[in-house]
Amino acid sequence: MIISFVLALVSVVPAFFAWTALHELAHFVVVYSMRRVTWVSFRLYPHRHPVLGWVWGSIEWDYDGPLFTPLEDAWISIAPRWLNLLAALGAPFAAMVPRPYDGIVVVLVGAGLVDFAVGSIGSGAFSDLQRASRGFGVSPWFLRLVGWSLVLGSGVATIVVIATR
């Protein structure tokens, strides 16, 4: 048990950077599928963005072609939530990984749950959640409710799996 705990603590920082990279890469994959990207810059660390303010990571790009429509912008904004959904569904199974590696796996998948939770706050006008809600024409509260329900449900299921091992 102590070894699992130590491995989990040691993996928290790499998990943050790994999930930040996955989050920003998800945005990029969708942009790349829609336009010819001519330049891209990833910042996979917390910083102050000139437009967005304080962010945990960011990506910027230039591309050839017309401006993105609101619907295209919504798909770009929602892209990381598909990975978050996989993390939410996979968290209880990650808790079944044999010791001592269960701590590392739970932390890595847990980083996806944290990203899902933080992304489900979406308070800034340019947050992924707000841009997706505008583009899809749904209330941001709907996306928040779905996100937080999945995070809490996954967390409870994961705790039950860990407690019954």
C-alpha cells in the first residue's frame, strides 16, 4: 500500500503534463482535420495567455482557409472532452490494475477526471465549455451538468472498486 501511495505521488506532476499535452493535442487534431495548419505552438505549462487569462496550457495555430464557423469552433473546443469521457469510463477499471502500479494508473486517469472537472466549470467567455455551448446552441449549464455528473459518477465507482479490493 505504501509503495502504491509513493508511486502515485511521484506520478502527479508527469500526469499533469501528460494530460495537458493530450488536451491540447485533441484541439490540434480537430483543427488539422478541418484546415491546412501552417504554424502551431503548444504551451504545456501554466501561464498567462493574452486573451484567455490564466490557463493550465494552451495551443495557438495559423491555418489556410476561411474562418471557423461557430459549429466548427464548437467541435474544436469540445475535442478534449472525448478524452475526458474515456478517462471517466476507464477510472474504475484503472483501479483494478495490480499493485504497486495501480497508483500510477489511477493518477494518470485521474488527471483526465481533473481536466474534465475543471473544464466543466467553464466560467470564462473564451473557455472551451462556453465556446462549445455557443457553437452547439446549448446551455453551458447542460454541459456542466453532464461533465460533473460523469466526474462524480466515475469517482464514486472508482472509490467503490478501490474499497472492495
